[in-house]
Amino acid sequence: MSNPKGLLSSVLPRSVNPSTGNVQVQLLLLGLIRVLIALVSDATWGLLAGTARNWLAGKPRGLSLIGGAPGMVMAGPGARPGFSGRE
């Protein structure tokens, strides 16, 4: 749900109806809508990330948290199979 572009692209071809008009125009409009959604979504995530970074940079431990977060994000899913209990 955090990637509306992927969600929209899975629905895009099914939304075209040849009986309602020109298929190329419908695809062009749906493509433009996808670009607009991508622009708004990516800009929002970028602004939120920049705001969070500036907020955390003002904290004493903020930059250390920012530096360690990518490692934890990558190590978490990698460690999960070790705790799954399967043989």
C-alpha cells in the first residue's frame, strides 16, 4: 500500500474499455494519471524523509540512529529464517 504506482499499474490495462472510446486516448490519460500519482507519492516520501532527517539531526543520538537504520533494515529480513524454527 505504500507504493501506489505498483497498485495502479496492476489495474491499468483492465481499465481500458474499447466500447467507450479511443483506446490510445484512454491509455494516454491513464498513463498521465499514473505519472501524477508517482510524482505526488515520491515527492511526499522525499519531503517526509527530509523532514525526519532534519528532526533527527537535531537530536544527540539522531545521526547515529540514521546511520544504523539501513543496516537494521537489511539485517532484519536476513535473520528471520534463522528464527523460523524449521529444519
